[in-house]
Amino acid sequence: MRLLLFALLLSPGLGAADPLATAGPTDEDLAYSINWPTGLSLGEAHLRTAHKKTDAGDRWETEFTIDAAVPGFQVLDRVRSIASGDFCSIQLEKSYTHGKRKTEETTRFDQQAGRATRETQGGGKTEFNISNCARDALDYLQYLRRELSLGRLPPHQTVYYGAPYNVSVQFAGTQTIRVSEVPMEADRLVVTLKGPQVDISFEAFFAKEPSRKPVLVRVPFSLATFSMELVR
């Protein structure tokens, strides 16, 4: 479920828009259903975005939550990102409840020093080098939505979600899909994700609109292909 959560976060869109118009993420609260291949719901997810003005400059605050369950095992995940107006990460907070296991951690990014500090509940602490204008997974999603709404396909890059992950995307055409039983045109991308014990490709669909809302994501696993679908 943690891998599914991360894969759902790393999902860009493609298509040109007027560069002078507002593009990419906006203040929003998007609701999703997480489904088995049969369509039976495992639970729900929410993606919340807020653009704020502070004394230190513009800030993007993004939160992604999952409330899902299979028989005998509950999953409650919350991920919160704070980033600068230029989409450079400042802080990433994660908390998980997976069955009886609970975990909390915070990663703080010092962009000027090129270092990040990751602290876990119970006292674990790790420091590591980061790239210029490093981005966590949620910050990366918002940055991509803005960039790709302007028609710019992002290059391969490292994204941080605790550990570093290598992410690349390929545009795979425009398709008509059904979202909440309503047909719509969406751009399809194939996302490749590589990291510690992870090497996976999945498909993501984005509405053809300036904000580039992610409307459908399908992630294959050995058990089955699970999906996250926007609830209208």
C-alpha cells in the first residue's frame, strides 16, 4: 500500500496552454476512490492544495491522505508537503497506520546548504545531500502539473520520499476514458519509478484543462492492478 501511495503521487500531465494564463495546480480538494480491478472500492483518497502568501514568500501546501482497508488490515496514510513558490521543497511530513504498525517522520530541506535531514518517530535521524531545488513527491506533482500544462515535458530527475527515487515520464497519447461513468478526453502518461527495492512502471491520465487534474491512475502489482479514480 505504501508503494501504491507513492506511485499515485508521482503522476504528471502533458499538453500546451496559454503561457500567460494561470496553469497547473490551484487551491483545490480532490476526492478519489481506490479500487480493485473489479471496481470494488478499497477506500478513498484526498489531494488538497493551498497556495499561501507568507512573510517568507509564496508557499505551496499540499496534503495527500488515504483511508483504505482489506479484511483484517487498515491503512491510514497522511502526507503533507510545504514548498516555496518555485516548487523547491521546505518540509515533508509522513504518518502511517498499517494494521498495528504506526510510523511518523519528517524531512526538512535546506536548499541553500544542499542538505536534508530526515527524522523518524523514536529518535532516528539521517542527513543526506540533495540536488539543486530538490523536490519531494507531492511538491514534484504540483511542479509537474504547472510545467506540463505549459507544454514542457520534464526531464528525468530525483524525487525524495524518505529515500531518493529516480522518476521519468513518457507521453503516450490522448485517449477517451470513463471517469465516474462519464466519458472524457485525457492525456495518458507512462511513469517509471526506480528506488530502493522499487522498479515499476504505471499509467496515469490527466484532464485536458489548465489545472491538469489527475483523473485516473493504474498501478500493476503481482496480486492485481489497482486504480485511483477521481470522484466527481
